[in-house]
Amino acid sequence: MTKRKGTLVAVLVLTTALGFPGIEQHVAQAQTPASSKQQPGARYEEILATIEAKRASFARRYREGSDEEKQRVLQEAGKYLVDVLSQQLFPQWYGTPWDFNGAARRPGEGPIACGVFVARVLAHAGFSISSVARLAQQPSEVIIKNLVPRSEIRRFSSVKPEKVEAELRNWGKGVYIVGLDIHVGFVVNDGDSIRFVHYDPPRAVVSEPLLGRNPLADSQYRVVGRLTNPTTLRKWVLGEPFTLQYDYFRSRRARQ
């Protein structure tokens, strides 16, 4: 696998089911940034502690501030998530191997399953997810609906990937979640370039351009949710829980 420098813009995509069309093509194109070697242990714990301290600082300012100060806090929090995810948290996972039953809790602790990966990274970033395991099992659109308000979700059916990229650029800088036919992940847009950070079957977590031979190009249905919207940011800042309001499997059992 060749290596390429990472950028500040990323999409983290995880497989929520086994396999997808053109796996061999994806593997050939996926690239791991030069800075992507796993650095497990103390460094990762330091990153998580720094994120939590920053979130707590935002929370204090938000609770004590005026309405104007609250708006400033949310704006700063959104910018912070863009930077800390793309520059610190995501790179720790690059090169992590995949296994359908993988359940690594930290980089370097073995393989990880795709759904577990996305939910775990969110939890480590300070999102108070009520159940990592249950969120990880959901279809991509359901995961997005549990984290992002309906008004911040856009859907694309049978359109070219360039259309999705253009919409993301127009939407602006921020962290997004993208759901594909059988994938789910995050888009981090720094206002310049866009990269796709995801598990590339059957190898490992990699970083690659959004446009290219990858799962987003193969998918016919794409759902994008803006994670750094005011509602979700407020919940992250204040440490409010993200409960599983939508549960595909529970709903299916209820219909049987």
C-alpha cells in the first residue's frame, strides 16, 4: 500500500455489512498517510484527556456565558472538532486491521469491526453515546439520524460523487457523517480539501481523497448529516447523552 500525506479534511467510513462491489479496486486505490502508523498507549490516552479537558472548558463557558458567548463557544467547538479529529484522533487509527468480530478498544490492540470503529471513535471524541455496541450495529442512515437533526441531513440518490463533494463544499467547514449503501462515516471539511478516512476492506483504516475509486464512488445512495450543527454541538459540549432513539432492529422485531 502506498503512502500519502494526510490533510485536514477527512471522511471516516466504516462498513456496516460484509463486502461491497469492487473491493479489489478500493484496496488498490486506498492510501495510508505517512503519519498514519499506529501509536498506541500513552499518546492516545493523552489525546483523549486533552479532548475531554477542552470539552469541559467549552461546557463551563457555555453554562456561564451570555447568549452571544454561547454562540461563540459553539463556533469554536466546531472548529476544534475539525482540527482534533483530522490531525490527532483519526491518524492514531490508520493501519488498524479489520475483522468482522474485531472489538479493539484502542489503536494497536488488535483488529476492529467497522461499525464498532465508527461508534468507538465518536465516543472517544467525547460524544456521550448511550450504547456503542447498539449504535455500531445500525444501518448507516439510522446511525446518522441518532446523531444529527433531520434538518441537517441531505440525501443523494444515483448522482455522481462530484455532486456530493460540491454540496459538502457549499455546506461549509465542519464535521459530517456520510452514509453509503453499506457504509457509514464522517466528513471533515476544513474549507479547502476533502479526504476520505475509512476502513478499506479487506485491509485497514486508511486516508484517501473523497473523489476516486472508493466505496463512495460505488454507492448509489448517499446520506450526509452535518455533525457540527448547533444542536449536536451543544449536546457534545454539555456532555448530554446521545440515546438510541432510532433502532432498526428493535423496530423490525416489533413489526414481526
